[in-house]
Amino acid sequence: MAFPLAKSWDVFIAGGGPAGLATAIAARGQGLSVIVADGALAPIDKPCGEGLLPNGVEALRKLGIEIPEGDAYPFRGVRFVDGSTKAEAEFPRGTAYGIRRTHLHRVMVDRAAACGVRMLWQAAVTGLHPEGALVAGELVRARWVVGADGTSSRVRSWAKLDERRGDARSGKNVRFAFRRHYRIAPWSEFMELHWGRECQVYVTPVGREEVCVSLISFDPKLRLREEEALEEFPELWSRLKNAKYASSERGAITVTRQLRRVYRDRTVLVGDASGGVDAITGEGLCLAFQQAALLAKCLAGGELARYQQTHRALLRRPTLMTRLMLFMARHRRARQRVMELFQSHPESFAALLAMHVGEGSARDHLSNGIAMGWELLKA
Ligand SMILES: Cc1cc2nc3c(=O)[nH]c(=O)nc-3n(C[C@H](O)[C@H](O)[C@H](O)COP(=O)(O)OP(=O)(O)OC[C@H]3O[C@@H](n4cnc5c(N)ncnc54)[C@H](O)[C@@H]3O)c2cc1C
């Protein structure tokens, strides 16, 4: 593998998932030379709910990527279902898409190649080096090393960036997920989130004949597999039970984590490697794209302290949403009260969704927060 390794690069990126590729594309836009190494072979699949909310679509567009028609399925809002109580709202602006991870990855790889990013697949990063990073034990020289290697980032631990902010009890912030695709025409123009006793299931339309079903729980023993758990949701189960599988079930963990630092010397983290929010928010991809655009600018200007500061600000709203949704997941009575509020006052749910996708005024968020807080107190 001597060919790209002899050269010295501006940016070396460990991990060619959404965060790594988005950083690569944005860094090329800043005129930097970029090489990406990933241990897997493209197009890479990963357990994911596969929903790209309107702010994520917008962030992707800023990287020069349009979601191709036919590769994705548009949806216009979110529906919460808790037993017989339902609430739904449309996004205030823009369209969201359900898109298979392999399709998203292919589109991003194509864009990266067109931008002149050098990509190495089946090339595991095995360590950091004072002059760059090691790929399968060989040195790749680079001025900056970016860790985009996901939730269990090794770059993060090599660079001693594992220390968390705030609540250090990691077990509390880890959840367990399964994902499977079913061959069935989407029955709604909404992404659905079904609240159960011990888990949540969300359904994203990803094609004209396909939906992606993700199940998330606090259960570390993984007793809740998708089929058994779905029986708790009779309406959903009646739709899915006769549908054919379009993929095998795959598991993953989802971690809510804020790091004390996201860079040390010339190593810097992005995407899930740099901390993240629970999968239930559907925000991971959007955050990764926003962080990538920011990081590229900061690398070009050599301003990693600014990256860290703004990275923290970007995580604030999704972290708040995570707290709210995990509270609803844990406290059934409180959730029922909030769901009743959403059902009887749909504008309240619409305001929450607007906040979720970064729209609406601070005043709206405050008055809606007070109404929800009141219902929670009563519960
Ligand atoms: C069940 C579930 C549902 C989700 N649903 C949604 C959703 O609906 N919408 C949403 O926006 N987000 C969702 N997310 C979050 C989203 O999947 C992540 O935020 C997103 O994948 C982060 O991208 P990333 O590039 O940081 O990490 P990853 O996608 O994990 O990519 C990391 C890459 O690094 C590579 N790698 C790792 N180690 C090495 C190494 N040593 N050397 C080389 N390469 C390496 C891996 O092969 C991988 O390609 C969900 C997550 C889960 C678990």
C-alpha cells in the first residue's frame, strides 16, 4: 500500500462513514488535501433508523449533495403513538427523507471522489503517530488527524479524549437497538415513533416498497428482540407480520455522551466519535454533517479551540431533546399526560417538532416548555 502513504497530506481521516466523508468533502472545499481510511468496504451498512430530518437534508445540501429521487423516500412529519393516543405534526419547513444507509454512503462516496478525496477501503487505522497515523501498521503522514471512527472510537482513546462532561455514569446513557427492513409500502407520510412499556419502536419509510424498523431499549441483556417486542404494538404488528424481510436484523448500541475535549494537539474528533445523542432523536447524521462543515473551516484556519466551543453549542439542543425523550421513555404516567396534551393541543407537538429541527422562536419554545412542564408536574 505504498502509493498514498509516501505523500504527506493536510488531513488524514480515520473512518469513512457519514461523518468522515462529510469532513473530507468539506475539507476539500477549503482547499486541503485529504485521505480517508476505513476498515470496511464501501458501500458501508450500519444499523440506523435511516431518517434524515430537514435540517440534516439542508446540511447535506451545503456539502453539495442532493438526495437522488428514487434512492430515498420523503416524509413530512413525525407521529407519536402511545397505545390509543396519537399525536402528529408536520415539519415547519423542508422535507425529510428515509434513505438506506448503503444508498447514503454510495452518494457520499461519489461526491467525495468527485471532490478529489483519496479513499482507502478495508484499511484499518491501527494507531496514531507523531507525524500522522498508522494504517495497517504503515505510516500515513498528515498535518491533522481526524477521528471519525464512530461510537466506540479507538482514535478517541489513543488521543486520551475519553473523559466525559457532566454525568459520568456511562451505563445510564447507553441503550441497545435492533434494526430490520420490511418489504411493505409505507402506510403514512410520517416517521412513526411507537412508545411501549420497555422499548420504543420507530418506523421510517425508506422506499416505495420498504420501511426501516428500529427498536431501542434500556435492556442490556437484549431480551427484547424485534419480533417479540413488536407484538406489544398490535396496530404496527398487524401491518408487519405478513411482510417479507428486506434485510436481516442487526444490533447496535446508542450512547448519549458529551466529551470534555474533542481535540488534543493535532488529533480531533467528529461525528459519533466526538460524543452524541440517543438514536431516538434521529439527529446523529445531521449533527455529523454540521460538525464536519465546521471542522473543515477550523482545520483550514488552525482553530481547533473554536471547533471545540462551537461543537459544544451544536450539541446543546439535541442533548435537551434526548433528555426529554428519555424521560418520556422511562416515566409512563408522565408520558401519557404529555401525549394527551399533544393530542388535544396539536400545536404543542408542532412547536416541539419545530424546536427539534432547529426552527421556531425562543419564546415559542419557552411557552411550550412551560405547558409540558405543567403536565409533567401534574403527573
Ligand atoms: C439504532 C440506531 C438508529 C439510528 N437512527 C438514526 C436516524 O434515524 N437518523 C439519524 O440521523 N441518526 C440515527 N442514528 C445515529 C447515526 O447512525 C450516527 O449518528 C451516524 O452513523 C454517525 O456517523 P459516524 O460517521 O460518526 O459513525 P459511523 O457511521 O459509525 O462510521 C464510523 C466508520 O468508522 C469506521 N471505523 C471504525 N473503526 C475504524 C478503524 N480503526 N479504522 C478504520 N475505520 C474504522 C467504521 O467502519 C465506520 O465506517 C441511529 C443510530 C442507531 C444506533
